[in-house]
Amino acid sequence: MRNRNATAYRFLAPYLLIFSVFWVWPIISSFMISFQATRTVPWRFAPGFNWGRLIGDPAFFNAVKNTLLILVIQVPVMIALAMVMAVLLNSPLLKARGLYRFAFFAPVVVGEVAYSAVFRLMFSLDFGIVNKLLNSIGLPKIDWFSNVTPAMALIMIAVTWRWAGYNAIILLAGMQSIPEDVYEAATLDRVSKLKQFFHITLPLLKPVIVFCLVLSIIGTMQLFTEPFLITERGGPGGGTETLGLLLYRQGFRSLNFGYASAVAYTMAALAIAITLVQLWLTREKQ
Amino acid sequence: MSSLSSARLRRSIALHLFLTPLALIWLFPLWMMVVFSTMPDNGIFSPGIELLPHGNFVDNFNNLQRDTNFVGAIGISVSVAVTYTFLSVLLTSMAGWALARYQFFGKGVVVGIIFGTITLPYAVVLIPQFIMVARDFQLANTWVALIVPPLFNSLGVLFMRQSFSMMPDDLFDAARVEGVKEWRIFLFVALPLARPMLAALAIILFLASWNNYLWPLLINSQPGSMTAPVALGTLIGLTKVSWGGIMAGAVMLTVPMLIVFVLLQRHFIAGIAAGAVK
């Protein structure tokens, strides 16, 4: 490698230009907008205006509660499921591997709008296939859209369906990069497969799992399309409203950019805080 | 030896007995998408259980085209995704090349910032991006608005940096001794060698653009400028709308991507797994 400032920056220039205009400046700008009263033109500097309102806004706390609830339940369940998928897809005993891989990985290419529409139709009260199937095995119908608990469950089911395979792909690639001879040695020593998983696979995979967790946490923190389209703008009565939806409502329905920016920074702060705790916890154990 | 293989057989059966129902549950929404798209609306909203396709796809598609100009929206989505993919592959591989092959002032800072943005929610830049593009540049409802702001991506650059730094130095040094210019080395030596990685990157970027929803929803909200997912999204939740039509649209958005996925699975998986495995 050579020291060539001019050449390097010529290659980097277009990328850095886009980065500066559409990321660096917005990160700063968004912070400044959160300290401005934006309901009247011209905007004016009013440090407590949005942040003060945020602290006393029940809609904000509702959105934080819903977002964290989804995060705490859905992310671990999904990562665990992705791990199960990855381990089983990696098994040498599996036949027709391609078919199983297709089944679990296919949702990765499905767009949010397309799958939200399908889930909405599948879970509808009277004509949804899910309730019909529940009925046919003697279980009562569930009103997925008018009660908060089933509506939240539906959001979590939808997100898990969409993203479990994505995480399984990453975990599977991680598993396949673990050298084979580690397992061969363990098998010769008559270590059971289950023990091999907990004492070899899991520890070696820790960085990959952390990567999946970080991506999932950031994704779920910004959850928008599913509560927007599946449960109809965060319904019933704000029961599935997330921070992403609150930001959309404040920023792009009420055009209150200042308040929406404060919500955005809260999301970032929560995501970074949770990520740091995550990294700290996984570092401790090593 | 025979007891060992019968234990293997039992394990294998248990594995398939567990995995098959899970796989069927996972395929079920996709299957139902296809089934719904072929059913008349009064069939979708009937009490019976229908699990097999009917023959109503064309009628449903016509209903969709009546509710929103879906063909036009698909045209916009395809053009935008193709342009975006080309530009983004070029931009990210140039940046990845610089980070992989040169030592330069400020390199650590650049790499650090790119890594940092992975953990930063997109929501933080969304509002200023919107204000800038819609108000300051007056570019709402244009292709530029759909293509340019999403061009920045961090995982792609890190992936290309990784790909280029694994190539042997001699390859490029030989060309340098001959006096070949750096940009020609990049274009005619490095890029052809990186073809599999470029394919993986291109597929992931194309898919991201094709499925992108929030940004196009905000910035291109006028009917004639909407992308296909946005146009389809406007129908969901309307009271008088053809659900068979919506499902036909969902199938048109999804099935081509599924075919690409099946054909190019290796590249797809490489692209997704690239972020984590170093």
C-alpha cells in the first residue's frame, strides 16, 4: 500500500460528497431542528419547546413503550428462531436442503408493502385464513385488529416472518466459517452435539450474533411500515403506534419537523444505549 | 456400525419432522399471496377455506390498474432501481478500492465514521433529507429524489473494501511498473477480478431500491411519480378497493425477485452474509 492522498481522495470523492450532503449535514441539522419551534414560520430557536413537550407527551411514552415491548419480545425470539434454522440447515443429515433454504430465505426478498398486505388479509377477523384455520381445529377466532394484545402479537409475527431467515443467512455463514477440525476433535472426544453447540458454536459465533442483534435492534427501533399498513396507522387507538410511526405522524402529517427531530434523536439515543449495553454484556463474558 | 447408522437415521427423521412444518408455515404467506391474487374479491371474502389458486389473476390485475396506474409505477420502480444500482455499485466500489489499497491522511477517521453510521438509525437523517430535497432543492416527485439520497450505504463499502484488500499486491504493482494509471488499474484490473462480489452487491442494492418504501412514500407522493410499492400502499386500507387487485400487485412485486433469488442464490446469500463475516 502506498501513501497517495490525492489518488485516494479522488476515488472517495463522490461517495464522501453524497455522505456529507445526505448524512453528515442532516445528522447535525436534525439536532439543531429539534431545538427550534417549527410550527410557525420563520422557525425560531426555543431549546425547551420540543424536548419539554416530549417529556410530558403521553403519545410519546406510548410509542416508546410499544417500541420497547416489541424490541424486548420480538428480537430475542427471532434471533433464537434464526439460530435454530441456521443450525438445522447446517446439519449434514438434511435432505433437499435447497427447498428448506428457499422456504426460510424467501421472505428476505419480499417487500414490506407486499407482505403487509398479505398479512392483513390472512389475519382478518371473519374472512382471514388464519381465523378460519383456528376455527377448523376448534379454537376460537381472534380479533387481531381491534384488541391491543393480538394486534401487537400480529406485528411481532409479521416482523419475525420477514426477518428470521435474513438473520439465519448471516448466522449460517458464520457457522460455516468455523473450521471443521474443531468439531472433529470434539466428536473424537465423544462430546455430544448439543454440548458442541453450546461450547464451540455459540462462543465462536458471538460476534456474528452481536452483529445480528445490533442490526435487529436498530431495525425494530425504527419499525414503521408494519404498524402503518397492517394495523392501520398504529391501531387500535394507538395500541401499536411505534416511535417510527409517531415520527411520521408528527413530521409528515402535522409537518412539525422540530418535534419529529426530537423523536428521531430519542430513537437514536435508545438504539445506541441498547447497542452499547449489548456490546458491554458480551464483552464481559469473554 | 449398524446401531450408529440407525441412530443417524432416527436423528435425520426427527430433523425433517421438525423442519418440514416450519418450512410450510414459512412458505404459507407467499403461497396465500399467489392464491389471493387469483381469486375474485367475493371469493377472498367468503366463509370457505380456499388454499388453491383460481383463474382470476388477469381480472384482478385490471382492477388494480383501474385503482392506480400500476404499470406506470412499475416502470418508475424498474428505471430507478437499475440506475440506482449502477451508480451505487460504482460509488461504493470506488470508495472500497480507495480504503483497501491506499494509505492516506484521514483514513482512520473515514473508516470509523462509516462504521459508526451502521449503528445510527436512518430516522435521524430522514427529516433534514426531506427538507433539503423537497424545499431547498425543489426536487420532490423527481427521479433524482428517489435515486440520489439513498446512494450512501456503509455495509456495501465495507464489503468492497474487504474484497479488494484480499487481492494480491503483485497484480496491481505489475501494472504500475508498466506505467498504467490508477483509475485504469481500478477499472480494467480490479473490477473484473471482483465480479462475483460486484454481482452480490448489485443484487442487494437492486433489491433495496425495489422494495424501498418510506423515503419514496415521503418524497414522491404525487400519483404520476410514485414507485410501485408506494402506489400499492395507497390502496391498502381504502374501503372500496379490490383486494384481489392488491394481491396481484403484491405478486408482481414479489415473484420476479423470488425468481432472481432462486437463480442467483449464491450471490444473494454472499451479499447478505458479507456484513458479518470477515
